[in-house]
Amino acid sequence: MIEYYFLLNLTYIQCMDYYEGKYTSVQVQEDGGKKVRFAAHHLRPFISSLGVRGRFRLLLTVEHKFIRLERIG
């Protein structure tokens, strides 16, 4: 399993662009500096009236297939 840790701070309006399908993927910079991209629909459970804020962990298989996204802080 591969783990990436990153901070995310998106406004509600930015989230709505993802939620409405304007964008299909999200690119983040993980703590080690590597850019990682994943499907935007994985953010939906984390959207609030403030947007999406917090520290996250992205879990992938060794083949780089999505397992889950978790808010960890």
C-alpha cells in the first residue's frame, strides 16, 4: 500500500466546481513534494459550507489504484 499525506484548503465555490463536474480530478502536492492526482468525486464526503479544509491521507494500491481518502486532521 502507498500512502500520501497532504493539506487541502479549498473554498466552497472551488468545491462546487468539482462537485458539479467542471473538473474531474484534483492535483495536490504531498508532504514530500510529489504531485499526486486523484478523481475529484472522492472529495464529496468532505465538502462543508466552508469548503474542504484539513490534512488528508490518500491510500493507493502498489499499482496506484485508489483505496480511500481520509481526513486525519
